[in-house]
Amino acid sequence: MPRRKTTPAPASVWDAVPDVQVAEKQLKETEERLSSLPRTPTPEEARQEVIDVAVEAQRTDGAPIPADIGERAAEAYTAAIAPHAERLALATAVNALRRRMPLLKSRGSRSVLAALSAQLDDVLTEVREIVARSGHLDADSAIEAGEQGLTDYRRLRELVGVVDDIRTTQRSVYAATGDAGVLASLYRQGHDQFCGIPAQEGDDGSPYRRTPHPDALPADVLDVVQGRRRRDVPFLIYMAESGRAWLPVDLEELTGAARDAEDVGTPDDGANPFDLRETVTEELSAPLQSRI
């Protein structure tokens, strides 16, 4: 099977989206042009400076206010208009491009994520082929399996690095288009890496189930998902064999899978579980008035 090209780094992932590439080029050029401009006063500042100099000369040296002070102030004001307008135009353009970038990235994110998803599928297919050929390899069994086993084990370790790159780039795309707090919650549950993850609430509303859900991720896999362990060959093999590894191609697909996993159930009284419940609290008695 032909192998795909190296996963693009997060900084260059948008090179494949023409609209984003054009906008980023424009933004870079405009920022450079803005930063190269010398600091100049606003027209109001330039006019006021001429006036302040004349007034200070009168105050300290007794010099009369020049007869043409109005013309001088007007000339300073006029001379400052062009450079100030240029700076204002460039600053406005930079802000507009920065505000537009999330929209452009949101539009182009699906194609980027779809390419990453296809690359991940290729990796998992290759892993399954290796397992079918050489079994569940580790360092010891690879040595015992001989040259083919060592070759396959080295390739599995390379593929762990490929998956690391894919997931890093995947999250960089999400970060450019989604809410950081929502994404962090989805990442903790592993919704960006595996589908079909059940809700984690217990029957009593506690944060964790008292009995593991049959579809819950294994503890060692969850350790990797939540950052307590690095990805390794066993994790890679689990990804390939579980049939649950995926890469959502847009934020709607990612958040939709998370919502589907939330099994809120139906209360015994048949009430809507999302309705606000009335809470009865004991009213405080009115303070007794003093007779004094």
C-alpha cells in the first residue's frame, strides 16, 4: 500500500486551503508594512504641538504668538493627515483580516480533517496487516520472531509517531475553529479519538460510574487519552483492532457524537429531565418587632 506524505505540521496545515493561504499572506504583508511605518502624530497632535510651542515660548521668553500661528497649525495638521491615514488604513486591514481568519479556517477545516482522517485510516490498516502477519508484538516477542518481527515492530513504533503528529494537527485545526473550554471537555473523555464513548455519570449522579460501562475505554487506554501516559505500540494496536478509532471531520460531528453518548434516561415521573425542577426552601420567619 502506498504511504501518504508526512503529516503537515500545525503551522503549515492551512497551506492546503487556498482562501486561508491567501488571507495569511495578505495578513503577513500588511503587518510587515504597518510595523515599518515610522511613528507619526495624529493631525490633532501635530496641530496642538505647534500651538504648545508658541505658547511655551511666550511664557518662558516673552516671545509674541506668531501672526501666522493659525497657518502654521493648519499646515502641521494637513501634513499629518496622510501618514496618519496610512497607518489607520493598515491597522484596520490587519484587524479585519484577523477577524476573518476563523471564518475562513472554519470553511476549510473539513477538507483538512478529511485528509487527516484518510491518513489515520491508512495507518490503522497497516497496523492490522502487521498484526495479522506477526501478532501482537512487543520488544521481546519481536526479537523472538526474527528479522520480520523486528522490522514490523520498528514500523509499529514509527506509526505511533505518525499518530502523534496526526492528533496534534487535528487538535490544532479544532483549536482554530472551536471553543477551548468545550474542546478540553471533549478531549478528557476521548471523543476526538474514539467513537461510542459512553457517559461517565453514575446512577446516583456521581462523577464516575460505580460499575464500568461495557463500552468504556480500558483504563490503560484512558490513561493515554487523558495524558497520563504516552501513546505506545499496545495503544496503537488497540486503536486498530477496536474499530472505534476515528477522526471527526468537523466540530459538528465531534460534538454530535458526544451528545449522543450522554444517556440521560427518563425520570420515573415522566417529567422532562431538562426542565428546571422546583426546589422548596423553608422561609425565614419575620423578625419580631421590639416593643421598646
